[in-house]
Amino acid sequence: MENYLVIDGGGTFTKYALMDENAAILEKNKVPTPGYKDHKKEDYYRMLDGIAEQYRDRIAGIAMSLPGMLDSERGYCVTAGYLAYLSESPVAEELESRYGFPVSIENDGKCAALAEFWQGSLKGCRNGAVVVLGSGVGGGLILNGALYRGSHFSAGEYSYVCANENQSQALDGYWGISGGAPGLAKAVAKHTGTNWEEYDGIRIFQQANDRNPEVLKGLRDFTDSLAVQIYNLNILLDLDCVAIGGGISQQPLLLEYLRESMDALVDNNPIKMISPHIPKPTLTTCRFYNDANLIGALYRFKELKAAT
């Protein structure tokens, strides 16, 4: 059985793992990611050198999960999110030349969707979506039993969705700002009267699970807004299942409130006066959390390998 080096290139940390072909993690670690404001592409590659050299004699290839709009067929980064120094670069080709191994790249949200489709909550699902609630909102779409990338590799980049037409000129008008973990903190702070930057997911759900009424009001506002976007996604694509990922998705109260928000949205939909059937997606959480991008990146590597 062959092993692979799998890398999840985040904006703050770069996680990496030695994995076998069935996605079992044999070793795992992380290193700080060079910041895009004061580093260049070569700095990032030198960081990767230190990782790759540890495993050179033990792997058959390198699979990478990266942010941005990526052409995974060509291994080309059109954009690269917080790894802006990789934009407009043939990353896979450059790293193959550097290390002498086959290299694959795939968008991080799409990797999360692939992981859930391969071994997780979307396994056996013909049409489904993963919505990852992190610092922004990312994810991926499984349509007709395959990952859907779109014409310009931007399918599933939910952060760009305009969530409030009255705020189209402001960052808070977009799902990535209002719908991620910072959006939850802002929703809670409106009711508690505190600075939203004092909140993280751990503190919010500690207080929510202690039934703090003001925090619960903020959580309800957040899940009501989230339900609207998932409802719209489902109306557009007619999905079997939507799986919620990201750190806050590990809190059972989030899914409980989201299901209640979705039920209320559908049950009170005035279109029922015309049509009694309002489509409602099955809501669940992702099986994989911090390892989803690693597992999905490996799946994409295997796909490309099988196609050659």
C-alpha cells in the first residue's frame, strides 16, 4: 500500500499528514504559514521543502488543499485566498519539478465536500452540499454524483453571495462576512451589548449551553439567516442533503437551532397558499472536521492518478 504526503494550506497554519491510500492518518503536524503581506512564493515553497524532505523516501505523491479559485486539472492557482503569492501560478507543475513527485491541488472547500462524499455525511448522496462555517463561508457542491466546479472554478465559493441587497457596498452584506464564525459573534453581541471581538465559538456555546437568554437570541438570529441561504441553495439545486462543517458545527445546539429555523422558514412560507409543497433539505453535520481538507485532497489525487 502506497503512502502520500497530504498538505492543507491554511492562511495561519499549514497542516500536513502522512496518509495511506485509504485516508488513514499515520502522522500529522503543522507549521506556521508565511503571511502574504510580507512573504513571497519562494518563502512558501521553502516552508514546503522542510515538510517534503521529511517524507521523501516514504511517499508516492503529494496532495494539496489550498484556498482560492483553482484549476485542479492543470494544477493552476487562478487566485489563492490568503496565500496571495500563489495566485496565477502553475503550483502543481512547479512543485513536481521541485520534488520529483506527482502533485495535485484542489480548493479547500471542495476538498471538504470530496471528503464527505467519499467517506462522510454525503456518502451515497447524488446531489448534496457542504457548507463550512469558518472565518468565512466555504464549501462544495456534489451534483449528479460528482464534484461541481463551475465554468471558472468558483462553484461553492459561498462567501461571495450577496446576503443583503441593502448592504451590497459593505462587507457585512456578503455571506462570507455575516455567515461565518465572526458573523455569529456579531449576532450575539447585538443582544449582549458587548464587543463582538470578545467572543469566540467556545465562549458563545458555553453560554448558549448554559441557556443564557441573550446569547440564545443571537444564535437564533444567526441560524435564521443561515437557514435562508441554505433554503435558497436548495431551491436552486434540489439537494438531497446539506452538511454543515467548520469548528462551530461540532456544537449540537447549532444543528438543533438551524433545523428549527429551517422548519419555521418553510412552515411559514406564504407560497404555501399557492403550492402546498415547499422543498426542504435534510440538514446534518459533516463527519470530518479538521481533517476534511486532508481527506478530500487525497481523494482528488487518487482521482487524477486513476485518470492517467
